[in-house]
Amino acid sequence: MFEKLRGAFSSLAKAVSEKRLSEKDLDEALYEFQMALMESDVAQNVVEAVTDDLKKQLLGISLERSKDVQAFVKEKLREEVLKVFSQPGEVDVIERVKASKAKGEPLKVLFLGINGTGKTTTVAKFANFMKKSGFSVVIAAGDTHRAGAIEQVSEHAERISVKVVAQRYGADPAAVARDGVLYAKAHHVDVVLIDSAGRMQTNQNLMEEMAKIVRVVSPDLKIFIGDSLAGNDAVSQAELFSKYTGFDGAILTKVDADAKGGAALSIAFTTKRPILFLGVGQGYDDLKTFDASSFADSLVG
């Protein structure tokens, strides 16, 4: 994973350690670094913020041995990565469920995202994660537009032994979401997960439908699902959902196949919302809690 982005960080550390840190040499090294970041699908505003910060910290440092310089640069790069992920703060999903349960209420989680990102599969993985964490779960099949969507989520739910609340195709998704919440309350279920549509005639139609679901059920958590392989398209999608409906955190899918790695940095920086989980495979257990320190270590080495 993330070979291209990891290579960009390694190349900068090596380039800087082999030269005197004059402003001209540093500018050249940082320019190459910028190009490598953009090739890794890191958004332009992230690239500029990170490199501007690095230049201020690296210009004029005086270390005797190249290995000391390289270690120093790597640590600064690690700090920059952690800064991007620390700004949005954290969302502890388990604690949120416990807090809702203590009040006698189900935690209502709405999943947002474009078709093709693995949203429905991620809902099933999230349900599996909740069950393994000791909580009861129900899924509301809120995508009533895409052919086969209700059958898809129902098949996933059957495999992990989770109840699905569904209506017919063409039904009001907000009504389906409300039914899911009512079922959870009536049966003392801890968590209700609301799947949603990812494509309509226009983005405006889709955003209006998502906004209606939000008004009707007032979800406790809104989670954006982004395809890490989509690169800057995933960032644009995140910005769109953030603008119209807002969300509390993101899950990136298909991370195991992502050689670039820029989407996580870009989404966190651009939307000021944390990355919550990474989808790292096809199995129901292949949803890993995002750890910023481990992510930074994997990039910097």
C-alpha cells in the first residue's frame, strides 16, 4: 500500500540529506516533492500547506552528518502528516454507542457516498465490527433507487446475522431510515445503520435526498465512504457531501490496492473531518480502525 507516496517522502529525505540546505537547493528538492505528492493524488491545497511548512522548518538547519539530516527530515515529515490528521480531532465510535446506550437510545449512523465506492459492503463490515464489539445492530436499506441494492444489503446482512429493515424500490429513503430507527427503539437495538443512495439524476437531487434523511432521523453520526483509488475524485465527493449534508468522519475503501495513498491526507485536510476506518480487503473483518501514527510511520519509514 501507498508505495508512491512513501517513495515521495523517502526521496525528499534523501535529497535534502545529500545537499547543503541553501534556499535554492531546498526549493529544488521541495519542488520535486510537490510533483511526487500530486502524482500520489494529494490535493493541491494540501501539497502547498505541507511544503510551505516544511520549508520554514528545514531552511538553514545545520547538522553535521547526512544521516542526522535525513533522520531530522523524516521526523519533520512525520510531524506534518500527524498535523493533518490531528486537526479534525477524533471520533470514538465505540464510546458514542456506549453513550447512546446509557441514554436508552440507539446510535443512528448514516452512510454517505457515491455508488461504486463499496458503500453497501462497508455498511456490512461496520455492522460486523459493531457486533464483534458487543453491540446489537439493525440495517435500514435506504438505497431504494439502485436496482439490486436491497437484495445486496440483505445478502450481506444474512451472512453476518443482522436484521434488515426494508421497503419496496421507489419508497422514500427517509421513511425507510425512520422505520429502522423505530425498529431499533422497539427492540432495544444498540445501533441502526442507514444505507443510502449514491446516484440520482443530478448531484442536487442526491444532496436534497440526503438532507431529507438527516432532517427526519437526525443521525448521531454521518460517515462518508470514499474510494481511495478514486484519488482527487474522492476528495471532490467528500467536499460535496461535507458542504450539503456535513459528515462526522470518513471511511476509505480499497486501501489494500492503493499504491498512491493521497486520498486520506487530502480528505482529512480539506474537510477537517477525521478518517475513522480503512477498508483493507473483501472480508467482513477487513475494516481496520485508522491510526494516524501508524499511517505516518508507514509513509516515513
